[in-house]
Amino acid sequence: MAEEKPKPKIKKKAVPMPKQPPEVRIRNFNEVALGYTEEQALEEASRCLQCPKPQCIQGCPVGVDIKSFIALLREGKYEEAIRKIKEKNSLPAVCGRVCPQEEQCQKYCVLGKVGDPVSIGRLERFLADWERARGFEIPEKAPSTGKRVAIIGAGPAGLTAAADLAKLGHDVTIFEALHLPGGVLVYGIPEFRLPKSIVKAEVEYIQKLGVDLRLGYMIGRTYTIPELLKDKGYDAVFIATGAGLPRFLGLPGENLPGIYSASEFLIRVNLMKAYAFPEYDTPIRVGKHVTVIGGGNVAMDAARSALRLGADKVSIVYRRTRDEMPARLEEIENAEEEGVIFRFLAAPNRFIGDERGWVKKMECIAMELGPPDASGRRSPIPIKGSEFLIDTDTVIIAIGRTPNPIIQRTTEGLQVTKWGTIITDENCKTSIEGVYAGGDVVTGEATVISAMGAGKKAARAIHEYLMTKK
Amino acid sequence: MYKIVVAKELAPKIKWFEVYAPQVAEKAQTGQFLMVVTHEKSERIPLTIAGYDREKGTVAFAFNEVGRTTKELGLLKEGDYIWNITGPLGNPSEIKYFGKVLCVAAGVMIAPMRLQIEALRNAGNTIVAVIGARIKKLLFFKEEIKSLSHRFYTATDDGSEGYKGLDFLRELVASEKFDRCIVMGPVATLKKVSEITKPYRIPTIVTLMPPMVDGMGMCGVCRVTVGGEMKFGCVDGPEFDGHLVDYDELIKRQRMLLPEERLGSVLWEIGGCKCGGRKA
Ligand SMILES: Cc1cc2nc3c(=O)[nH]c(=O)nc-3n(C[C@H](O)[C@H](O)[C@H](O)COP(=O)(O)OP(=O)(O)OC[C@H]3O[C@@H](n4cnc5c(N)ncnc54)[C@H](O)[C@@H]3O)c2cc1C
Ligand SMILES: Cc1cc2nc3c(=O)[nH]c(=O)nc-3n(C[C@H](O)[C@H](O)[C@H](O)COP(=O)(O)OP(=O)(O)OC[C@H]3O[C@@H](n4cnc5c(N)ncnc54)[C@H](O)[C@@H]3O)c2cc1C
Ligand code: SF4
Ligand code: SF4
Ligand code: FES
């Protein structure tokens, strides 16, 4: 009689992430999630079933070999585990923190059917932090090819492409318009979610690979793309300028003082460190009643930053319901714990100012959900006569961003869509020979990991182009 | 880091810097501006390009010491370094032959106006220049602008030199024909001159100075209403049709962060902040 194989005991619950308690963290800008300890990481890793056909991997946009890295982690081979991740993902310390895992890798993990999926992102973060604490090793570079590549924008797409191209032996220059590198990782995502020191370490690593980083160069103004190719001697260009232009609502009263775009608010807080005003010199005014319009990551970040800057009350106004909110689940939960108030099924109509012209009220209209639209989400429909007023003295508009048009306007022959995103083929190639593009500037607002994936793909395509062109 | 190769005082609290920044000098044109970050913890502030030398690789700007950032900048001397300069930003001015051009500049903006006049003059225009300031001793570049223009006037708020205020422009534009008017200076000046030229339909170009953070189209704080449409001062401007600008909205937006700015400046002056002892 064949003895039945003992079924592995399934641990349904994930090891919880240690976090700063809400009442403490809303008084500081330090990281909320503290990261697993070694024991916690090993405990969580032990939950992985090492499936013969791992489902998790298909959920990762860059195809990290999740099963293998977890196996190596379990054996204590941290160095090999992190190397396994880095085969596909060059910024694991960032992705482990900000990937929308519940939509990606963890959504497909089989354990999700019976309990919590394996906390893949947290394990990735553990390994990346372990590595950073030891100091990065600089990988071997291929011999110099003598080819020069210009990368425009130092966000995740640009940084990733730069690292890969430098390793392949090309001479790489990054032109970044701002005075600090990192893109959204430094000017958008707040310190309490992604400490700037992590981005700094990644940038230093890329510089150690020999990449020349030029800050304060706005391409389209300082140099144009045709100039880079013709006069400045670059053999190829990668456009990774993101989607930085804030969208506004087009409603009456929108230009009243006290109404910010989320980009302005977050740039002041993150890049210019207004939270350390007056040590840092960029001011910001946060009123008593802050209202944030929108339901994505940007809205959560703005709301939680406003709380930390001392607002009495922060509400998020979103026109659909909690289920449709595009923000990461973890961040919605964090915002709720911290006391952010959510007003669902409401949309602004107009803004009303006080006698000095500062915003004091916002008129909203209630919504109901209609049938699903083309995107599959149920679209909100205004309910006639349901207008109501909200008291507010600061409004933050977080309804999306589109690509900055400067490059598109100054590069003849570059094909763009009517939304201003750059058109490429599946290898990131644009309508101009030698010019590639990837990340948010091609897809519109997306995710860090998809921008990195595009950076990797573009690096491969550019390499091939450079090595075959006469 | 960008080295200051020339630093001088044009008038009390108005300084002129020439900075070695070859990539900016290579492309700089009149009408464009720079974003300047004095040191690691400074604000980014916009300053208009007031000169450039492509051969030497330098770019020049003039600034008024009004708040903390500009006061800190004013403490730097020849040979010192500015942490970061981005530019040139914004659209260049339209420079071509128009005919007779009335150029009105007030305060620190007299400096970039000199560059603009030079360009317009080289394009064959007849230049009637007006420079103004609050009081006589704040006027500068008198000789330089006089020698570049065909006719030249000065004005002060208190009448200590030249005309008292800008009201004399009403008669000027009533008595002769101008093909274009260029105005640079505080928003009150832009508004006033635009009102004066409007009845005569003189195309009037004003340089707007809304609050800015990035200066490259990322934040929208510089939004202004021009002809009923929302425009971004930094990427759509900084020059706009003076007859279409909603000045009252701009004035309100400029006052937005005033209390905080005062606080920043005062704390810095009394040395109450830990900014690394930047104050000399
Ligand atoms: C507040 C906020 C929160 C977010 N949270 C998350 C999250 O939790 N998880 C997630 O996965 N994604 C998140 N995202 C989205 C994610 O950050 C972006 O999808 C990603 O950063 C896009 O990368 P990118 O390299 O294409 O562009 P960016 O990161 O935007 O970088 C582009 C860079 O190019 C520079 N640039 C632009 N124009 C020029 C020019 N003309 N010349 C030179 N340089 C130029 C810009 O200054 C910038 O540094 C968030 C976005 C925001 C704004
Ligand atoms: C496109 C553009 C070009 C400019 N060119 C020049 C220039 O060539 N030379 C120059 O001296 N300044 C110029 N400015 C204005 C300059 O940027 C501000 O004076 C500077 O930011 C003040 O910084 P601060 O920290 O020293 O003062 P703050 O502490 O920021 O302000 C001090 C005082 O100045 C007022 N102020 C600040 N910014 C402005 C503004 N934009 N308009 C009117 N009042 C303001 C404040 O309300 C406050 O009363 C320009 C602005 C723009 C937008
Ligand atoms: S990169 Fe993101 S999606 Fe891929 S495995 Fe890591 S956390 Fe998951
Ligand atoms: S699907 Fe889940 S349990 Fe299976 S290998 Fe992937 S992470 Fe492990
Ligand atoms: S200054 Fe930020 S968009 Fe113009």
C-alpha cells in the first residue's frame, strides 16, 4: 500500500509587515513600513510552496524568477538570491516597496486562493536592503564599444537603460532637467514610502558604472534631439521623460490660491523638502481642511503628506467607489489607518474663494455608478440636483498627468498620439532612426516596474542597433 | 556647480552676475530665463537672461535682493559657485523688424530689457525706450540703453528723475504711432502699460513672472489666464499678449505664499534656522 505523501501544511496568514503605529507616523516623514527582520523573511519565505509550475511569475511585468529567488533565500543564500532578482529587475529596493503587488505577482500566487499570497514584494525588499547594507558590487563591464548613447530623463526607465547600456560597454550620458536624479522616485513618491537614500544609492551605483549624469539639462531647450545626434556626436537617444504635465479639471475657480496640482504639492514637499522648511527654503502652506481630488497613488501620497504637514482634516474626494480606486491597496489601508477621510461617489463642480481670493469652499455633485465602460470599470454618472458644499482651504488636484510636450514640439518627425505620448514599436523604436522611447512617456502614467521593463527592452534594442549599424 | 566670473552691483540691492555655464550660453536667447538653485537647500528661482557670451561660455542675469533666496545669492562673490543652473527655459522673444517699438522696463527688469533692445535694434527697429524705478538711485543702465535707442526717457515713482510715474505714456502713444510695445517689470507696470496701449491697438508683449517651482511644465503653479485660457507661464511663456492677461488673478497668485516667504526670510536673517550657516 502506497503511503500517502504528507501534504505540506499550508500557512494561510502572511507574516505581517512591522510598521510605525499610525499615531506616531503621521508626525514624521520616516518610512512607514519598517521591513522584515531576517527571521520574519525566512518565516514568510517558508510559506512558498515552490510550485512545479509557478503562477506568480506571469504576474511580474519583468518576469522575475520568483520561485528560484525564494528558494535561495530559504537556504540563506542571500547574495545569490538578490543576483537572481537582479537578472530581471535592477531596482529591487524600489520595486519591493512600490510595486502594486496585489495586481501583479501576488495576484497570481496560488496561496492567494486559500489565504494570503506569499509577500513577494516584502521578500524582495528584504534582500535588496540586505545588499545595500553591505555595499553594491560593481559588475564587470564589457569592453568599450566606442558608441555614445544619450538618455533623456533620470527616472526608473532612464536609469535602468543607462545601467544596462553601460554594462554592455557603451559610453552613456543621462540628461536630466531637474537638479536631482530619480524622476518620480524623488519628486513624487514621498519619503515615508520610499526613502530618498535608496534612490541615491541606486544612482551612485549607476555612476560607478561610468555613466555621466548631467543635471539641469532640459532637452528640447538646452539641446534638441537632432542636435544631440548631429552636433554632439551621440549615436542613439533614449527618451525617458515620463508623464510630468499635470492635468487640471477646467472648472470655475480652479486658479484660486490654495488650489495646487498634486505635482506642485509633492514637488514642494519631496524634491524641495518643504517639510523641512525653513531649513530648506521652499515654502508650502497647508490649511486646516485639505481636500484631495482623485483616487490613485498620487492622491494617497498627497493626502498622507498633507496630514504629516499638520492639516487638521484631510479628505479624498473620488468619483467612483473604493473598489475602483487605482491606488495600491496597501496605501489605501495606510491612509485609512492614518485618518484620511474618503468621500466616494462625488466630483467637484466649482471652487469658491473668500474675500482675499483664497479658496474656501468646493461645490460637489454626487455620482452613481452606471454600466461598465470600455475600460471595464463602471463609469460614474452625476445625479441631478445633488450639489453640496464642502468647506476647504487647500485643494490638491490629483487627476492624472500627461507627457511634457517640449521634446515633441522640438523634434521634427517624431510621431506622437493625440494624448502626446510617443509612438514606438514593440522594441521602443520611434519614428526617427536611432531614437528610442519608453516608460510613462510612451504608455502614459503607469508603474515603476513597467518603466524599468521598458528601459531594459530599449537598452537591448539600442545595443542591437549600435552593433549592426554601419 | 557654476562659477560666478563677474559680480557687480547695479544699484542698491540689485546685483549683476555673469556665470560660466557654456551649455546655457550656447543656446541662450533674449526672452528666456534660468532656474537658479543657490545651494543645496535653496528654492529654485527663475531669473531672466540679461546677457550671454557664447565664446566665453557665460550667461548673465540681474536680480533684486528681495527674499531669502535672492539675499543668499547676493552674498556670493566673484569666484564663488552656484549649485545649479538650468536653462535656457521658456520661449525666446520674437525678434524681427516691426517698425517703431516702445520698450518699457521697470526695476531690475531694465537689465534683460537691454538685451532685448539690442536684439530689436539689430533687426532694424526704431527704439523708443523708457526705463523706470521707484527712486532715482535705483535706475541703472541709463547710458547703455540710451546709446542703443533712438529716443530715451526715464521715470520714477517720486519724480526724483525724469517723469513722475508712467502716465506720460498716454500722451506719447496718443501723439505718435507705435508698431509694437514690449513691457518688463512688476505686474502693476505690465497692467498699467497694457491699459494705456490697448485703445490704440498696439500689440503689447509682457513678460509674466508668476510663481514657479520647476520652470519646465511639471507643477502648474505658474498657470495664468490669457484670453480666457489656462496657460503655463514657464512653457507657454514667459511672454504673452498684454491685452489678454488676467492681471488681477496673477496678482492674487503672486501673493499666495507671502506669509511663509516672510517667515523664511526673517528666520534666516536672525540666524534662527539650521541652514548650514550660509549667512556670511
Ligand atoms: C506621486 C506618485 C506616486 C506613484 N506611486 C507609484 C507606486 O506606488 N508604484 C508604482 O509602481 N508607480 C507609482 N507611480 C508611477 C511611477 O512613478 C511612474 O510610472 C514611473 O516613475 C515612470 O518612470 P519614467 O522613468 O517613465 O518617468 P519619470 O519617473 O517621470 O522620470 C522622467 C524624468 O525625466 C525628466 N525629464 C522630463 N522632461 C525632460 C527633458 N525635456 N529633458 C531632460 N529631462 C527631462 C524628469 O524631470 C524626470 O526626472 C507614482 C507616480 C506618482 C507621481
Ligand atoms: C520668468 C521669471 C523671470 C524672472 N526674472 C527675474 C529677474 O531677472 N530678476 C529678478 O530679480 N527677479 C526675477 N524674477 C522674480 C524672481 O524669481 C523672484 O524675485 C525670486 O524668486 C524671489 O525669491 P526670494 O526667495 O528671494 O524671495 P521670496 O521670499 O520668494 O519673495 C520675496 C518678495 O518678493 C515677492 N516675489 C517673489 N516672487 C515674485 C514674483 N515672481 N513677482 C513679484 N514678486 C515676487 C514676494 O511676494 C515677496 O514679497 C523672475 C520671475 C519669473 C517667474
Ligand atoms: S518586480 Fe514587482 S511585480 Fe515583479 S516580482 Fe518584484 S514586486 Fe513582484
Ligand atoms: S505561486 Fe506563490 S507559492 Fe507558488 S512559487 Fe510562486 S510565490 Fe511560491
Ligand atoms: S513652474 Fe511648474 S509648471 Fe511652470
